[in-house]
Amino acid sequence: MVNGVSSRELRVSDAEREHVIGLLQKAIGMGLLTLEEFTDRTDVALSSRTRAELNVVLADLPGMTHPEMRVRGGWGRPAADRPPLPGEPMVLTSGVGSSINRSGQWPVPRSMVIRSKWGAGVNLDFGEAVFEHERLDLRLEVVGGAVTLRVPAGGAVSVADLNTKMSSVNDRVGYQGHQGTPHIVISGYLNMAALTIKGPKR
């Protein structure tokens, strides 16, 4: 019990929903779920508000459990809602139907994490961005939707560490693996999503 509320009735965070979706992805790989079942359960997980609702999608999957996260006094503040501490990545998150957009002269840190689940799109235009370092470590954690990156003149992109599942990568400029500055190194995963890499605007 926390403040008179049972653990089953506690609200869940985006991180908890994402963890459960990751477990559902493992269940597909193990042959426990069909693609249709995965889609249905993912929709339930994304719309869940409490732990009781969230855990329903795992109830009949052997070995798939969502450990209850420790709750401290008060509701706390999600890490994504505060400015990153020195050495921490910039984290940008979008939920169902929302989008992530960056363009113009925006500051680019050493590392970023993009989290989008069934969002309206991720658009990162680095054409006029101000890079603080020669290399950007960009981690994508995207389920559904489209991601578009516009690379600045002279830049390079690597996607060797990006895992894709039922997804596509469309490199329109052939920058992958080439030397250049800045160098954007993409890792993480795309699930039922599309990544498009574009060159500078002309």
C-alpha cells in the first residue's frame, strides 16, 4: 500500500509500459504470440493507466512478468521531465498520436534518446543545428510511426547498431559508414517503423 492505494491501483509510467512492450516483443520471438495478438496487447499496454491493467497483457505468458517498481514517498518526477544532468543523454518522448520535432539552430548534445510509441512522427533536422561535439550517439526506441533525419552538409550516419523488426531504413544520401563531421551514430531499435535519412536542403 502507498498512501492508502494498493500496488495494483498505482498509476504506471511510460517506462513501465515500454518495459512490458519489450516483453511482448520477446514473446513473439519465442512463438508465444502472433503478430495480431502482439498488436492487440500493445494497444492495451499503451492505454493502461494502472499496474493491474498493464499486467493483464502478460498474465498468460509463462516467464513473462513485470516486476513492481519500488515507489518512494510522493509520486516523484519522471526523469524525462527534468533537464539532463552532466553526462546524461537528452531524452525526447512522444506518446500515441504526438510527435517530436526539432529544427533550426537547436543545440545538439553528445547523446540523445528518442522514445516514440505509435506517435505521429519524429522529425530531427540537423541542417542548422549547433553540435556541441563531433559525434552524436542517437538511440532510437521507436514502435510504430516514421522517423526522419536530415543530415547537415559534410555529416555522416552509421546505423550498424540499429535493430529493426518489421521496419525499413531508407538512406537517400548514402552517408552510412562514411567519414564526416558531425558523425551521427544510431543505435536502439525500430519496431514496425520506418527511418528515412535525408541530406541537406538545397
